[in-house]
Amino acid sequence: MAVRAIASLELYAIIALMTLIMVVTTEDDIPVGEVLMDDRPVILRGYDGILHCRFRGEPLAVYWEKGPDLASATKLVSWHPPTGGIRVQSYGIGKYNLTEDFSLVIHDVEDNDAGRYICIVSDFRGYELSNHTVATVKVPPQEPFPTIDQCPSGSTGSRANSCTLTTDIGDDTTELTCQALGAPRDIVSLSWTLRGRTISHQEPYRYANPDGETEDLKFTIDATPSYDPYVCSAILPATIRGNATASVIVKPAPITTTTEFVVTTNATDPFVGDPGNRSLGKGMV
């Protein structure tokens, strides 16, 4: 179908928050005296993973630990209100960071970062609350991801330009296939959007790889010409990288027209002399 191309990868952040009890949209939805955490989060090897800890009100202290229980857990990072204010600023010490909302960032995730994480909060009433979640480490999809199959190989990598395609003459649409290769099974998903609206709600096709742990994902649509980009997003699990995207602009086929040309020739009368005589003039060879 489409033949001309140059492609791109953009990044923008979106992380879904899930809880064991409910989906929380605002702090006011969190019951007093409870700490809510991600339900079975997946963090990707080699990326910076993020784990959320949510609670009502301003805390007096926040602690993150890792281990089977409070008695034997290893302390990772803690926060106490600074003089003159109680809102934390983002900071990092070594392997672990705290964000402004007290989420834990795990830098450069490795296999041994899997395990049970505990968030301990001294709340605004002075009560000590805690909750835990068990994080799993998975291999990330192969870079670059996602890619658009109709774009040149390698052109959808990081910092590349957006891909531009032109439909073939006589075609109203062109086929676009977004894919992510070597993704952890049942973790990553794909979606197509145009002008911020989802084009199709169908699930991408998933093809299991021989290793039993990863899969290839493909999502194909028929795209009509548009000067707004079609955006394919690879929706990732808990990571500060956010979703990875690749975009493509589909241009209509060039308009062809048929023009008739009338060719005229200026001829010189080969006869010279008296027109009545019409004798041929002399020539030199």
C-alpha cells in the first residue's frame, strides 16, 4: 500500500493506579486509616520502576521497606517533614528515590528487585499504618517499540522523525500495523488513536514466543488519509518511562490528470518563384 516513509518514537507518561479494593481517583476517595498500593505491580528489567503508596492527608513520616514482614524487612528509604513545611520534594539516594507523592522509584531494575515491598505511614493523626505489595520483574519489549511495520526499518526508534506515508493511486485507505516484539506475556498492550480518540477497541493479536515468557503483539487498522498523525501506543506496566508511542501521517494519493497536446508544425513552402509556375528552387548539397 503506502510506500514513502520516515518514522518516529515519542514518549509520554501515563500510569494506571490499581488497588486491592477499588480504583482511587482522588485523595478524598481513600478511607482514613488505610494505605492503598498497586495490586501485583510488574516492573521492567533495565527500566526505572515505580510503586505507589496512597493515603489520606499529609503524613508525619513515610518509610519504604522490603522483606517478608516488618520485623525482618530491609529499610530502603524514609522521609520526615523538613523544617518549615511538610511536603516532600523529589529526591534520590542511590538505588531508590521518593517522588513528591511518596511513590518509590527503583532505579535500573534487576531481577533481584522482585519481592514484597512495604509502605509505612505515620498519618496526620499520629497513627502508624502500613500495607504491602509484591512486585514482579519482567523483561521489557525489544527496542525500539512500538514500531509501525509500513515505516522503514529503524526509523521508528527513539528521537526519529514521524513517519509519513502516501496511499497508492486508486486506494481510499492504507494499512497500518503497529507491533511490539518480545514483550512480557499479558503485560503490554497496544492502541491506535487519532486526534486523541481511540480508533479501535479490539485487542491486538498476541503470538507466543518459544521461550514461554514473551510474546509478539500486532495491531492492524485501515487508515484513511489525515494530516493529523495516527498514534500507536505501547501501554506499559508501572515504570516512570510511561507509554512508548510511534506516529504516522497518511497523505492522500497524488492527483493525476490527463492533458491533450495539439502539435502544430510550421512548414515552409518548398516552391519558389512564380506561384503559378510552382517550380522547385535550386538547392545545394
